[in-house]
Amino acid sequence: MLGLSAEQERLRRLGTQFSALSTKYNPGGPKSMHWRYNVLMPLTCNIDSRGKAARLIYGIVLVVLGILLAWLWAAGSGSTFRWIVTVICLISGAVAIFEARAGWCVVRAMGFKTPM
């Protein structure tokens, strides 16, 4: 296809994007200026079962807390601050549940070491 080398064709089939400037496989990977970030790349598991369990538990707690805050504290108050706190709890809980299900931690993906 389009005069691509066998290696480029293999990478294209795998979904790896490369620039027209790159003429062969670049071992420099994503750090090289010839490679672009592939937004379709699957998330790589970077937490173990203990980390998944911890994230799932505090994710569920935050979502339940967010629902309770919305129902008992923020509803009918007319306070923007109360709704912001409630939405932050809900979003944080949803992200934690997503991390637990995907086995992928956003903080670890940024290079920070986490205890679990």
C-alpha cells in the first residue's frame, strides 16, 4: 500500500501513526520527532489487584458521597460552591471506578510512583 515498507505496513495495521518523514521503524519511539501520539492506543495496565480494589472502593464511596451531597446538601441551596464540591466528588469517584476497571492509573501514567 502506497509504497510502504513491510515494517511500516505492519505498524499501520497495528494502528501506530508515523509521519511521512519517517522512512523506517524508529526505535526512538514516541520521543522521536517523527512519531505522533496515537490517541487510539489502548491503556496499558499499570496497577495490581490491590490498587484496583482500593480505587474501586474509594470510587464507589465518592460516588455515593456525591449523590448524598447532591440530595441532602446542595439541592435547593442555590449555592454554587456546594454544587462544585458535589460535582468534584462525583467526577473523582467516576474516574476512580474507571481506573479500577481499566487497571490503569492516570497518576502512574504521568510517571509518579504511588504506594498502591
